[in-house]
Amino acid sequence: MSSDLSQKMGEMDISKKVTGSDESADGSIAKPFKTPLAALTASASFIDTASFLIKKAQVADAEPTDYQPLAPTAFKKAKKAFELNLKKSKKHAETQAKESASNLAKQQEEEKRIENSKSIVLVQDPSLPPAKFIKINDAVNYRDQRVNVRGWVHRMRVQGKDFMFIVLRDGTVNLQCIMTDRLCHTYEALTLTLESTVSLFGTIKTVPEGKSAPGGHELIVDHWELVGKAPGDSEAVSNKVSADSDPSIQYAQRHLVIRGDNQSAVLKARSYTLRAFRNHFHSIGYLEVTPPCLVQTMVEGGSTLFSLPYYGEEAYLTQSSQLYLESCVPAMGNVYTISESYRAEKSNTRRHLSEFTHCEIEAGFISFEDLLDTIENTVCGVVDNLLNDPVSRQLIEQLNPTFKSPSRPFMRMKYEDAIIWLNEHNVKREDGNDFEFGDDIPESPERFMTDTINRPILLTHFPGPIKSFYMPKTKGDPRVTDSVDLLMPNVGEIVGGSMRIDNYDDMLNAFKSAGLDPDNYYWYLDLSKYGAFPHGGFGLGVERFLAWITDRYTVKECCLYPRFPGRCQP
Ligand code: 4AD
């Protein structure tokens, strides 16, 4: 028996225990086939002259004499299968050839269409009424009128050769625009990409019964112009970032991410929220101040200070404008600011940013109870302001459909009782022990308590050692201070505030105990020297407030370009 392909062997023993290999066989004794079909397939071009042998029995080191011809029925069966396979692969090859020919034809037709499209120039019909340039959110006032809208191609759908849907975004709201016939035939139309800017002319029409579109109307386009073309293919916006992209890509491409439906809605809600804070404070007679961010004093502990060289001296980015606000009260009455604060927070959590927007107030001649009421009134006043405005209400409904204004009064709970609550609910410290009076309550147990109670909690009277140097001891209980945090379900602490020490000697001692040089705070000490007055205030993290009302997982989604360890771009 020769070892070339003129004699193929299918190797099977009587007990049907099959050996050989169809993958590595060559038809020799050393490398026999496993199945007759494979042997036939390998001998396709000389099937009629080849002889197909099968091993008589399983023997090691088979000799040619151990093989016998394949039984005619087995050969017939294998040949039938082989012919069927042959037919199938012929058909497959034919289909493939047809497909590639049709693809080529289509490609050529497309190329021709694109080439022809270059000569199509759209001209506005002079008999049409002039189109007024409007913002899309005004379209409801221009139904059945001819208008011009300009913006970005937010979504796009091409239906056949003569029909295109564009969802146009102009920063206000979105508009569905319909382009037909010649408008779809230009080079610009055939190569239009997402995020390109366009100027569309047409008539605003209510959508037909049974159809829906943003605002209940659509633009029937009669003329359009391309303003700025966005790249396609690998540079296309959808290839740069998507909802499934890794968070690091999402943060790096945030300038594009913010164009998305939800992220732009959060930024809009943020703008309305800032306005609502200003409206609220204006309505209660507080004046806005804008204190400096470059400072040489710390407010909330040295461990989170960002320092920087300042003309040969050391300066910091402010942690809080509180001390400056306090200095404004004798000059301007009650004040507030909405400014950036900075914290070199080492940990990367859902609720910490290195730079955050801090809404702070300071009020004179108030009691601690007044301060608690002011916090509650501010939060509820701002929420009312937002829900009373149809645009901000709609944004909140879009982002957080189940949002309801918090019921009043807020629960008031002393720190001491929170420690008892945690122990009663078997919440342990990190070291596995029960919480004790004097312990700082970390984020996770605080969240557990707030989420379980599921109402806003004004948590008050924290022990002095775990709070800031400027907080006065509570009369009648010197273990604690007139201090407060507002805790919100799903977010945790959104407000921190307190009364302030207003006695000169107490203040001096407070600086000394905190290891701070009172000379650096000479201007602050003058507050309790030149007309001391009872006062207090609070700071509210705008991103945390927004995470609460818009139901975002992290505060990083609630500011334009979040800053946190490892990210200072874009
Ligand atoms: O509790 P904090 O540290 O209080 C102060 O800064 C006071 N000086 C404020 C005052 O009385 N004028 O911060 C107040 C609030 C916190 O409740 C939180 O909402 C927010 O500021 N905040 C942060 N938000 C995001 N990232 C951070 N790293 C934050 N640190 C504080």
C-alpha cells in the first residue's frame, strides 16, 4: 500500500471505536483518515481511480495486510454524502459570487449617486414667505409658519432615497425635522453625520394623529444648508464615546458626553438650581458676595488643603468662604455666596470632588433653632422654585420621575441619638465594635441610617473634637457643639453648618487648640472684637443637592468637568 493519496484509508474497527484523524490525515498507514467521507473529500479529483481501505481490526503498528477494501454500501453512503457536500459548497460559492457582484454594483451605484449629488445645488424658493430664525423651544408659537432653526444633528434616520428624519438639537429642546426628495439628494445630505451643524428652513406642523415627536410638532423642511460637518467613520462621535464606554473614557470625552439627553438635562437642571438658590435668597433679603478663592487661611482642617506658590509666599485654594461671609454680615447684613471650594480629598467616592460648587450663607442675630429652620426653608424653597418653573420641573421629571418635595418639618436628631440608633440597628464601626459617643460617623453607616429612615434628617450637636474649630459649645452640654449636618436619603450629607464662636477670648483659645496661628486670622478675630454678634451659617454642596434631586449615582455627573484624584481634564 502506498502512502500517497491514490489510496485513501478510512480507519474504523469493528467495534466502531474510531481512530485516525480527519484533520491531520494524509491517507497513509501512519496518518489514516477517521471517516470515509473525509477520505473521499481529500480524493475528490480522482475518486473513481482511488481505492479506499479500512482497517480490519484495531492493531498497533498496522501493516498493509491489516486493511481491507471499504464495503460497497459504506462507499456508496460516503460518496452520497460527499456529493451532497460538493453541491452545497458549489451553491454557497455561487451565492457568494452573486452577493459580491451585487455589492459591487451597489457600491458603484452609490459612488455614482454621490458623484451626481455634487452637482445638485439647493436654492430657496423665492415665492415662499421669509423664514424667521427661532430657538426650538419657541416653535410652539410658530406652528404653521415658516421658520429657520439652527443646531446640531442629534439623531438621524435615512429611509430610502427620498426621506430623512433629523432630530435637531439647539440647546433648548429637540425638534424632529423631515426632509424629502431633492433635499435628500445633495452631497451634504448623502454624507451627513451626527453632530454636524445645519441650518434648516421649513414649516412647523403639528404631528399627525397617532404619531409622536418632541413638543408634539415637527419641521417640514423646504430648504437646508450645512454649517459645519462633523467627522464620520472612525472619527465619528459614536465611535469616540458611548453609554457603554469605560468611565475613564466618559470623563476624558466629557465635552462630547454632555451633549447627550441626560447629561445635558443635568447641566440644565444645575443652571436652574443655581438660579433657584439666587431667587430664594433674594426673596428673603440675602445679598450675594463673591469672596476670593486664593487664601492664606484654612477653615476645614489642614489635611484637605491645596497649596500653591503665591509670589514667594504660600497660599491655598479656599475650602469654604465661610470666614469671609462672616466678615460681610456687619457690612451688608445676611449674605450668601455660590462659589467654588476646593478639597484635596484623598479618597475617590461617589460624593467627593476636589472642586465643588459651594452655596454658603451667613446670618446675624439668629439662634441655633433659627439656623435649622433656615436650612430647611432654603432646601424646600429651592425645590419649590424648581418645581414651580415648567422647564425645570420637566427636567427633574425626565431625570427623576419619582421625585417629590420633601415633607416638612425635617426630622431633627441629635448626634448622640444617632449613635444609639446605629447600635440598636447593629451597625458596627470598622473595627467591629459598637459606635461610641465621640466617634466620627463614617459615610456608609450614615447612609444606611439615612436611607433606612428615608427622610431628610437634621443631625445636630456633634462633639467638638470631631468638628471645626469655630463651632461654639452648646449651652448646658459642653460635650457637644451647636452644629448640624443635613442628611438626604440616597446621597447622605448635603449641608454642614453651625453657629460660630462670637466671644474674642473663646475664639483665641479655639485657634490655639486647633494649632492655628491667630496672627494669620487677625481680620477674623476683629469680628468678635468690633461688635461681636451671635451668628451662624451653613454650606451646601450644589453637586450633592443635584445628585439628590436628579437621582444621579455620583456628584461627578452633576458638574461640568469633575475634578477628582487623577483627573484635571478637560
Ligand atoms: O461640612 P462642610 O465641610 O462645611 C463647611 O465647609 C462649612 N465651612 C460651611 C459653612 O458653614 N459655611 O461642607 C459643607 C458642604 C457639605 O455638606 C457637602 O455638601 C459639601 O459642602 N462638600 C463637598 N461636596 C463635594 N465634594 C467635597 N469634597 C465636599 N466637601 C464638602
